[in-house]
Amino acid sequence: MAQSTETTDWVSRFADEVIEESERRAPGKPVVVASGLSPSGPIHLGNLREVMTPHLVADEVRRRGHRVRHLISWDDYDRYRKVPAGVDGVDETWAEHIGKPLTSVPAPKGSAHPNWAEHFKAAMVESLAQLGVEFDGISQTEQYTSGVYREQILHAMRHRHDIDAILAQYRTKPKPADQKKQQAQQKPVDEAELEAAEGSGAAAEDDGSSGSAGYFPYKPYCGNCEKDLTTVASYDDDSTELTYACTACGFSETVRLSEFNRGKLVWKVDWPMRWAYEGVIFEPSGVDHSSPGSSFQVGGQIVGIFGGEQPIGPMYAFVGISGMAKMSSSRGGVPTPADALKIMEPQLLRWLYARRRPNQSFKIAFDQEIQRLYDEWDRLDAKVADGTALPADAAAYSRAVRTASGELPRTPRPLPYRTLASVADITAGHEDQALRILSELDPARPLASLDEARPRYDRAEAWINTHVPADQRTIVRAEPDAELLKSLDEQGRQSLRLLLDGLADHWSLDGLTHLVYGVPKVQAGFSADATPKELPPEIKTAQRSFFALLYHLLVGRDTGPRLPTLLLAVGQDRVRTLLGE
């Protein structure tokens, strides 16, 4: 039996609840957790939280030896709402498909996938595989068009007055501010809901057999233009005859709902129907679904109509990006899990979701902050190795590096990310030069091949090449700055001499770190080994001035990569030349 992490972190607490609730509701059956994703455009890092939260809980339940199903419902039968900006291979002509199911919309130009939904699903599926997420995918297009939900649809239509009564409790005319909030939701409110919310209340008078217009929890897709711009004109419970008209093309028809598979339940009814149908025990929801009248809250009442219970459903907060506003999948250009995995290893990305409770927001760094995050991760790795990590931190680490199925692939020699980024920056893609520099970091354990530093090295190189502005890239001077060297006073020349005299004996990452920090100490009459507590504050100022001088002489700027790494990258001979020896 797989072992539990035996902690009281948020994942373990939810696992306790989920196991207990599953044994109460469905003893002897697999525990069911669920996520829902709409492939309406790039599936971004905010959407990933809807997957990672149940994944981490499911994985903990699985570690304890229980059978688990993690369902991901692909909401690919949702309507195509708008043409997202910033998507390659898409232009304004895609607007003609607005209102069709996502699986009926062409994929972007150049895509190898059969339709819009499959194109965006594919990238997410590949990312989830890298992240070690095991799941059962369910296409809502397949479910609806094959008639899997037929009995649930007929049941909802028979109980439309009960559903309408529940929705009526929350029905108010949306204010402008509310409308803006709805547009920002990660799971948009279904248009049919908005129509119902703004309706005259005639549904309360409909007896379900008179054929008069009223509230209907079902939305057909037009048999002519495929769009959902349809209005149900009448429905008969006994015969299941439904008449609808399309406001887009004018088409109308009468069908038997007991044989008709081209339509779907509106979102606030569809979601709780699925909870009951799949027996979902655990499914999180975004903050936008937790207010009064929101999908999760209303669903908690509607699910009873289908004979089910509301899942345990923690609210999860939004995920941001360093330097960017809250993400929305209706806009193009938002970073996806695939974008993140190009610059960071899966373990780091898993850790960012595991270490924060679902209701805590956090940011994922695509800027310089990624170097600090990697430093923090490496320190945690060291603490776990020597047994000094706090229990919750050790649990988050464990959830990041392995699943119940085993360890995720990892970099054999995980050198500091900022060092790898600096080397990739300076060497500009020359792998032989990168290997030379990296092999000199630790002369006692020289790197034999770049493969030992991969995939972390590749991630750092990708970050340098795609997220560091050109004016911040490092270009080593071709010739010495003769004018600056000539202008140095005696103290400046002495500092360079002390550095040059110590290069050969200190040619390693640790040795050069000791040397460059030690030169100003020695100049001030202290030992190079003196600690900050033993030194006056002026030494820090002297160190900053010395570092700035070296950066100017080596790369012509005030700052740059860490000096020890930069010196190793430039090489002893060239350093001596540029420093005027």
C-alpha cells in the first residue's frame, strides 16, 4: 500500500474529508474528484488550479491505498463565445462561428487537430502528462450527442418549474458592475441563464403541457446554422415534443427530445446534473462561483432534483503572473502551463500549487523572480535532504517531486537556476562553452556532460531567450575599456591587482565568490574571511563600488550576472585582458 505523507497540510485535511464522505455516500466505490475545463481558447495557468487542487487531493487519497477517479470534463460542447485575441492562425472570420459548439468551430490555421476544442485540449493534455496528472477525460460533446444524458435532460425538463423556482430566488436585473464581474469569470454564465434571469417570470405560470413559452433548462443547437441562438417555443412532457426557433437564421423545427441529441442543459443545471450522474465527492470552484446566486451555490440546491449531493467544494483564488493582471481565457496571450513548462521544471510548477491553500492567491514568475523561486526551491530540497524542513514544507515538496505512481523525472545535477541562466546568456547557445564553464563550477565534481544539468539547463536557456529583454542580455566587451582603466585611482588599480593575483587559486564558483567579496575587505585592512558582523557598514559600500567597476570593465554596464559566474564564463585569459593585465 502506498504511504500517506502523514501531515496536516491542506491536502491531507481535504483527503480526510473526501475519504469519509465517499465512504458515506458510495461505500466500496472509487473516490470521485472532478475538474472542468473549457477549451474555448488557450487553457491558462489560472485554469490549471482547477485541475491541480483535485489532483493533489486525489493523489493523497491514492497514496493511502484507495481507488480514485479524477474526472476532467472537457466542456467542448459549450458555445463559442468570442474570437480570442492573440491566437496564431485566427482572424476576424472566426466570428462567423460564434454560437456554435466548440467542436464545430475550425481549428486555427495550420493546426493538425480537427476542430477548435481539440486544438486547445491537446496542449493541456501534454502539459498534464509532464506534470504527472492522471485523469479520465470526458468530452461533453460526446456525452450529449451520443444521448448519454438523455434521461437527465428529460428529468430536468419535467422538473423545470422546480429548477425555475430555485433560480428565481436569485434572479435580479444585473447591474453594470455585476455584468463586468460576469465577464471576468473563469466559467462564464450561460446565455440561457442570463435570459432566464432577465425574464418576465412567465415560467412560473407554465404548467409544462400548455405549450406556452416559459423557462426551459435546455438549449438546442440550430439544425440549420448549428448556433445556440435559439428559443424554445413549446414542450410537451408526455410526447417530449419540443419546438424551437433560431433567431440567427430563422430556422424552426419540432423534435422529440427523447430522440434528439443536438443541445445541452444550461450551465447552472448542467453542472449539478453531472455531480449527481458521476457521483462527484470533491470539486473546487473559483471565487466567482462562491457568491450568492453563483453556479456552485445554486447548484447545491439543484443537485437534489437529480438525486445527488453537492461535492465538497473549496473555493480557489486566482493565479497571477508577475507583472500581469488577473488572467482570463477569453483573451489571448495569457500564459499557459505549456509556457510555464518551457522555463521551469514540472516539480517547481507543482510546488507552487501545492504549497498554497486553495483560497490563497499566488503569482507565477516569468520575470527575474523565477530565479528567486528556484533558489527557494533548492534551499527546500537541501532541508528535506538533511531532515530540517518543517512538516508542511516537506509535504509540499513530496507532492511536487512525486505522485502515488512514482517520482517525476528530474535533473541529475540541479545546478543553481540563476547560474545556468547566466551561462546560457553569456554563451549564447554555444554548448561547448557552456559545458566548459559549468564543469569549472566545482572542480572536485566537474560536469561531464550538459545532459547532467538537463532539463533545468534547457529551461534556464529558454527563459533567457524568451523572457529577458535584449537590453538586459549580457554581452562581454570585445576590447578593454582603456579610458576607464586609465582613469582609475590607486585604490581602484590595487583592487584589480588583488583580484587578478587570486584568480588562479580561486578558480571555482565558491572560490571566486570568496575572492570578489574579499578584495574590499583586504583593502580596508580586514581578513578576507571576516564575517559581516565583524565589519563596519562602509565595507558593503566598498563592495558595491568594486562590483560596479568589474561590471563596467567586463560588460559595460552597472550590473549583470553574478560576478563569480560571469568571471568563469569569460575565462581567465580574457578576464586578465579586460582588467588591464
